Amino acid sequence: MAEIEPAYSKSKYLLNNKYVTLAVYHLRPGGTEPKHFHNGVELMYILDGNCQTHEKGQLYRYEKGDVHEVINNSPNEIVFVRLSIPRDTPANKI
């Protein structure tokens, strides 16, 4: 699996084209995904782990422009699937 950011132990794009980004992420203990937004809809499902901002088995939906973050304050990795429509761009950070 290709590493996307240092906060992640591993991650893998399942689909990444001009329309959509679908990926699985493994966020390290103590890792964070800084506040950001998307230019469309993001769905995020937590496969494993609980942290300050997200819980296992929960589906989170963020609308266009919603600012959000992931803070893994737990001693374990957080594993999640994320779908972004349209696809991610580097301009989505604040």
C-alpha cells in the first residue's frame, strides 16, 4: 500500500479518477488529519478503532465546504474508508 501522508501507516486508493476518490486509510495512534474541506460530498466509514472525533461502525457525511478533521488520540490505529465526490484535490486544506 502506498503511503499518502506521514500520519498514516498505510493507505490505498481503490479508485481515483476525475470523478471520485475512494480510499482506505490507517491513521497512526496520535495521528491527525488537519482541518480541511472538500468541493463536494465526502462519506467516511470507520472500519476499526475509536478516537476523539470518530467511532467504529459509524458513517460520517460531510457536505460541500464542511470543515472537519480526524484526531486519533487513541493508542490504536483508526481504519476508515473514504469516498469523495468529486475527487480530492490539494486545494481542500484550510
